[in-house]
Amino acid sequence: MTITPLDIQQQQFKGKMFGGLDAEDVDAFLQAIAGEMEGLLRENTELKEQVNRQTRELAEMAERDKELRETMLAARTITEEMKANTQKEGELIIAEAQQQARRLVDEAERTVAELQVKVQEVRRQRLQFELELKGLLDTHARLIENARQD
């Protein structure tokens, strides 16, 4: 039986013949109220425990959420740092390749210049050889001509 505050206010006890209240009615009512109070206190305690459990769970979830957000932020930061490092590394590789290409081009240009000098030297030597050979042939031709005339 559930007793409401209105039931308590409207409770009427049978009177005894000499103007007192029936003790059995009062005791029965007090027993009913005590039982109802005990049930309410038990329910109240259980509800408080349930609220405390849910509050702890909520706090744990909030902590996990905070940790997850921090982890996501850290992951984002690491990703951005990795991107930046990769970009810098790529730029460094490109710069090194350009520098090496410049060295190779400079070396090739020096080699071309050296070869041009050598080609000119060979041409000069050939021309000198041709002139000397022509002079020698002319000298031999004159000697032969002189030897025929004699």
C-alpha cells in the first residue's frame, strides 16, 4: 500500500469511549508509515548510488573525450609537422640536385673549352705539318729538278 502526504493529513482514528484514540489504529498507521518511509529511504539511497555511478561514468567519458581530443590534436600536429618536414626535405633534395646539375654543367663547359683548345692545337699542328711537308716536298722537287738538269 502506498501512502501519500494527503493520506497522512486526512487520516482519522476511531475514538474510544473515553475520548482517547484507538491505540491499535495508531500503531497500524505508524507501522504503515514506517514501512513506506523505509521503502522510500531505500529507493532514495539506490537512486543516489545510481546518480553517483552515472556521474562517475560521465566524468570518465568526459576524461576519455578530452584524451581523445588531445590525441587527435597531437595527431594533427604531428601530421602537419611531417608534411612540413617532407616539404623541407623535398626542397633540400631539389636544391642539391640543382647544385649538382650546375656543377655538372660547369664541368661539361670546362671540358668543352679544353677540347676546343685541343682541337685548335691539333688544327694548328696539322697546318704546320702540312706547311712543313709542302716545304719538304718543294725542296725535294727542286733537288730532283736540279739533279735532272745536271
